[in-house]
Amino acid sequence: MEFGLALSGGGLRGAAHIGVLKALAEEKLTPSWISGTSAGSIVAGLYSCGFSPTEIENFALSMDRKVYDLNISGLLKCVLQLVCGRPCTFSGIIKGNKFEKLMKDLTKGRVMRDCNIPTAITGVDINNGKTIYFLSDKKSFTNNQYNMYQENIPIYSAIRASISIPVVFKPAVIDGFALVDGGVTDGLPGQILKQMGAKRVIGVDLGYAGQLVEDVNNIAAIANQSLDIMEYKLKSFTNNDLDLIINPQIYDVGLTDFDKIPECIERGYNVAMYNMPEIKRVVTAPVLYRSNQKAPVINIRNDATKAVY
């Protein structure tokens, strides 16, 4: 039962992806392809390196605010520039160096070609708008006016690029390109998995789903919510190739709510287990490719007790 698993962004909500992987593992369902954007790239990258869902969970539970290295010097420089009447060159609240070092240690510096299963991680070149797909094998892909494909990049660098929420994180610089969050152009990278050979793709979407979100009242929250809304609109046009999309409706977790990571993992697990019959139906169905029909979307309450189709 081969299938691909596409993981969206979502900040700390991305911990829900771990719960989904745990549920799939319990049911002996193992994705043969995996992709991730932003927070999803962390889970996808670690999973592709051979980390079990439990090991990824242990890593997530150990995270705290210390992984955020604030760009204090950049902010002070910006203030000075404004005082002097010069353009501000401040590019992000968080430098991202600490998190990149953490990913480097965990992945042991492996490059995308070393992934255990076919893997895709997304980023976006902020200068030309192209989507950058970091792939475990790019031999069947050719760069074009919309997309670029790379495989000789460390996994930790690909993750660092993919999590670069504009304004929140400084762009990641790789081979001279300034890269930001992959969700800017591909918030749920399922189509790339189809192109890589997956006949069936399940997406886990943790992004905005049209609900009211209150207390969006600081620069980081505004940037994150703006990206979520943009992704929400884009996904309505770009996810026709997915065979099933699960949206656990997790929207009440902010970028600094580390104490809610266990809850996110549990909610991801619950939504997957509750909908396991539908997941198994999709995984085992003989032909699922849809060219003109949108994938069914499962929306589920936060307590994962009732699915709404």
C-alpha cells in the first residue's frame, strides 16, 4: 500500500503532523514518499532521515523558546537607519541560526540525496518568486520559469529555508538565493509527490480554513496569519491532485505556544485515528488520480470526536 504524505506549514501547529505519523505507524501504514512545507518540512526532513514518529515527538517536546534567536542587532540597526533617514534593512525578527544548528546536529549534515525515502521540501526565492523544490532525486525534473529543483543541499539547509516565514525569520541564503517560507507558493506540496511517482497522496493541512482568528495583534502573528490566509486561497486552486486532505482545524496555537505542543500532537493523532477508515480506503483504492475533481477534505473539531465531510 504505497502512498505519499504531504505536510503543510503551521508554525508550532506542525506538531500535529507527528500525531498523524504516529497513528499511521500504529496501523502499519508507512508513507513511501513524503513532502513538507515550513513546519511540515521539519517533520518530513527528520522522518526521511530515519527518525521514528516517537523520536520526532521526543524532539518536539524538548523544544522551547530558546530555539528562537532574536535579531536584536538587526532591529537596533534598523532603528538607527530610520533615525538617520536611511532605508531600513531589517529582514526578520528571528535569525534562525540556532534552529539551523539544531537541525544540522539531528540530521548529521546529510544532504537531500541521502534521504531514506523520496522527499521534497519547499522554499521560495524572494527575488524572483520561483518555488525551490529540494528533492532527494531531481533527475526527472528540469528547471523552468516557475520552479527550480535541487538535490545537493543539506537537509538542515532545506528545512531552514522552508520555515522562513516572511518578516518573522530572516531569509535563508543558499547558493546566493534569498529563500523564504515554501508556503508562499506551495502550502501543501502534494502535486510534487505525484510528479515524483506517488499514485496516491494524502495531505495534512494545518493552515487557515476560513474561521475567525482573534488576537492577531503583533507583527509575528500578523505575518503568520497573512501567510496562512494567502495559502488558504492558493490551495483552493492547487490541490486537485491530492486524493484526501485532512484539516484538523488547529488554529488556536501561536508561534510561541510551546506548552501546546503535546496537545497538537494529540489532536493530530486523534484526527488520523478517527478518520482511519477513510484513510485506508484512499490508500488501498486501485485508481485515485483526479484531474478535474478536488480531493475530499476532512474537517474535524478540535477534540476529534466528530468529522464533517
